[in-house]
Amino acid sequence: MTYTVKYRKLGSWFWHKVKQVYGDTFIETDKGVILAMRVLFLEDKSRMEIPMFQHVFKYSKERFYDMKKDVDAEIAGKKTN
């Protein structure tokens, strides 16, 4: 399932839209320190890295349903891909 992510720089009026996102995460160092970078994985197998502390993010409802499916499967004791 893919979803859409909108983001804008703090203080800006204009949103940027990224479509066909199939996953996202943040960058973590080997010592468990989270870097301020949101990573979006796109359907064409490319990725975008956007600074988290300088931007506001909005995710489409499909992201919620995708995450809920994984949580429900984990609760049921099933593995998901």
C-alpha cells in the first residue's frame, strides 16, 4: 500500500506533496542516537531525506491503515512483510 506525505518548512505557507510513498523512517546512528532526518521510501525504489526539525509533516490516512495492519498482525502473533 502506498500513501501520500505532505511537508512544509516551519513558517512557510506552501506544502510540498510526495506521492507513492511505501514506507518511512528516521535515521539512527549505531549508538541509538536519532538524527533529525525523516526518510521517505518511494515506489520507484528511490528515497528522500528531509530534515525533521525544520519541517512539519502530514500523512494520508493510508499510512494509518498500513501501520494498523502491521500492529494487528503483530498482536495476532503473525509475521508481516
